[in-house]
Amino acid sequence: MFAQVQSKTQAAGATLVAVSKTQSPEKILEIYKQGQRVFGENRVQELLSKVDLLPKDIEWHLIGHLQTNKVKFIAPFVRLIHSVDSLKLLSEIDKEAKKCGRVIDCLLQFHVAQEETKFGLDENEALELLQSPDFQTFTNVRICGVMGMASFSEDQNQVRREFQHLRQIFQNLKSKFFSQRDANGTGGDFFKEISMGMSSDFEIALSEGSTMVRVGSLVFN
Ligand SMILES: *Cc1c(COP(=O)(O)O)cnc(C)c1O
């Protein structure tokens, strides 16, 4: 189904992150050969086990929950971390990015689903993070937008409302924190990504303004 997912994503002007967790390097290479360059993994160990076996021009995204003690392993190469859900984690990413002489792009993950178990911030926690004195000192992370997962629900309206909520959060944060250009003249321009939509709901997500869909099973089937 890769071709269909790719064409629907492209038609909406969004980026397809092919979620390759549980897929073998051979399977990933098959999709790579069809032109896909952006792949997402949700676990650090699994990501590390694949990176060296696959082409160097793959952009690797970390989309799953990230523990602070694992940040150092991905800091040298990760292209985007979708799952930042605490100041502590962001601080660690900043520290490790500095050691590598890099600036690492990050998304803030929000909890917009009904399920209790999902990771993520609520809007107040994000405000607190972005207003904290510590955050102002970070020089090697760049907040590029937001990420969220909708409920695993048959109710399409429920899913749609949750995506709308995430987009609303994105817009609130953009106008509060990222609308002004910063000292080097680039501040607001980077805050533009809304990472939402998976195999079961990526079309709803695209119609609600997703700029990045994370699709696994459908791409590899
Ligand atoms: C697995 C996963 C996806 C993709 O899920 P599919 O249903 O296979 O498309 C997207 N986002 C995250 C965070 C995931 O862990």
C-alpha cells in the first residue's frame, strides 16, 4: 500500500514518515528503493540495530517514548524527535546535541486521546515548559511543532475532534511563542509541523491539517 499512502500524503503537501518498527532491514530497503527517505522507529535499540545496515541518506525519526539515558545513542544522527514530553528530556537532548555540535529538531508530544496510557503533555504543561528559565538557555534544540495520537476508536468523529484539538494547541503555541523571529532572524519559521495520523486514521489527519503522518503497517503491507 506504500504507493497509495505516499500519493495521498503528497497530494496533501505533507511528509510521510514510514514507520519501520518490527520491519527487517530488507523490507525497509524495498521501500527505500521506491523513493522513501524518511523512516521512523519507536525504540532506540531497534533503531540502532538498523542504522548501520541501511543507506546513509535515510532521515531517521524517533517517534516513541524516549528515556533520557538513551538520548546519547541517537544524538549523533537523529533527524527529528517526535516524542518530547518533559523539560528533563529536552534538557538532555540539548546537552547531547551540544556534544555532537548539532542542533536537534524536536516536536512536543501532546496527550489528546481518551486513553490514560498515552504519553504526552497537556497544554498547560507545555506552557510551563516553554516559559521556564531553563528552556531559554537551550541552544542546541529547536522546537519544530507538535505530535499526537488519537484514540484507538471506531468513532471517526472522536478521532477528528482529537486531531482538531492538537491543531488548536499548535496554533496557540505558534502565536504565543513562535510567531516572532528570534535574534538570528529565524525563530518562528521552524515551528510548522503537526505530526498526526497513523495507518488507521492518516486520511482524517491530513484533512485536519497534518503536515507529517507516521504510517507503519499500511506502508509495509
Ligand atoms: C507504531 C507507531 C505508528 C504507526 O502505526 P501504524 O498503525 O502501524 O501505522 C505511529 N506512531 C507511533 C508513535 C507509533 O508507535
